Amino acid sequence: MLELIKRCPEYVEGYKEYCREMYDNNVIYFRPTNPDYIDDGWFSRTKPWYDRKEQGLAEGQPVSFHYWAVDGGKFIGEFQLRTDFPEKVMLDIGSIGYAVRPSEQGKGYGKEILRLGLELARGHGMEKVLLTINDENKASIHLCESMGGVWEDTVEACNEAEGQHLLRRYWITL
Ligand SMILES: CC(C)(COP(=O)(O)OP(=O)(O)OC[C@H]1O[C@@H](n2cnc3c(N)ncnc32)[C@H](O)[C@@H]1OP(=O)(O)O)[C@@H](O)C(=O)NCCC(=O)NCCS
């Protein structure tokens, strides 16, 4: 059964494998941590920063919660939730980020991660979430629309992995 769990030391090796798979497959729509940075001290070194993000105390970062998606001990993917709406959320990263490792895609995990993630958003008291999706990301567009995403508009965007691109903005009402 798929679960969304908070980051924890037990799954660091699984997270590293997932990050490696994402980089090896050149997934551009969601860039996790560079796997080369994940060594024995990585979890404890980075924990304070993730804790500060949850409290909105990380400079330049929206309030963010990071979850790992696991199924029976296997690392499947991740889910990120941003609970406020600064410009970075509105015009770039959106309220939600999600990914499934390439070897586990097409098995229904993406849909389940988003379903569980929307429950978490509700639990945080959110009434709606914004999803921002590259206009060419057919899988994510399909998934978002199938979960009730309502297209608002398409804006121009640019980042290191995707370059200049069109970004669709969708609202899901919770
Ligand atoms: C988007 C993503 C999370 C989907 O995960 P997944 O586990 O493959 O998705 P699922 O198996 O749950 O499929 C969900 C739906 O999308 C459809 N789908 C999957 N891949 C598709 C594709 N390439 N084109 C069109 N539809 C697709 C499935 O058929 C399914 O539709 P259905 O519910 O009508 O049957 C995954 O492709 C991924 O991690 N992509 C890279 C990271 C990313 O793009 N993140 C989102 C950034 S906005």
C-alpha cells in the first residue's frame, strides 16, 4: 500500500536510488536532489533546512512540506506541498510537486500520490491548490485534469532544467 511519509533516515538509500534514476533518465519536469550530494551525513546535514522550510524560515523559500512515497519498503517517489501563495508558487513551482521514479511509472502510483497529497493539503486547512505544469508534460496534465484540475491560464516560464517553456496553471478545489 502506498504511503506518504515524512523524510526519515531509514529511506535515505531508497531516496538516493530514486534520485539517481531520475537523473539517469534525464527527467526535466521535476529535479530532485543531485544523488552525488547524498552521502552518510546528508540527512542530518539537511534536516535543519527542511525543518526551517516547514516553518517558513528558510530564506527565499515558501512554506514547504516534503513527503516521500513508499510502498512496502520500496521507494516510489515524492510529494511536496507549499501552503501559501507567494510569487514563486504562483508563477513557478505551484502548490504541489510530485514525481514517480521512471521504473514505477504507469502503475497508478502518480494518481495515488496526488490523491493522498490532496488529503494532506486539506489537513493543512487549504481550500485550493495551484498546479503548474509544463505544457509538454502530457502525463502530468492528464493526471491533474483527471483529479479535477481546472485550467486557469498558460504563462511563460524559464528554469535551468526545462529552459524557456510554457507553463499551464491549474486550480484544484479541495
Ligand atoms: C506525472 C507522473 C507523476 C505520473 O505518474 P504515473 O505513476 O506514471 O501516473 P499513473 O500511472 O498514476 O497514471 C495517471 C494517469 O495518467 C495517464 N498517463 C500516464 N502517462 C501518460 C502519458 N505519458 N501521456 C498521457 N497520459 C499518461 C495514465 O494513463 C493515467 O490515466 P487514467 O487515470 O485516465 O488511466 C510521472 O509521469 C512522473 O513522475 N513524471 C516526471 C515528474 C513530473 O512530471 N512531475 C510533475 C511535475 S508538474
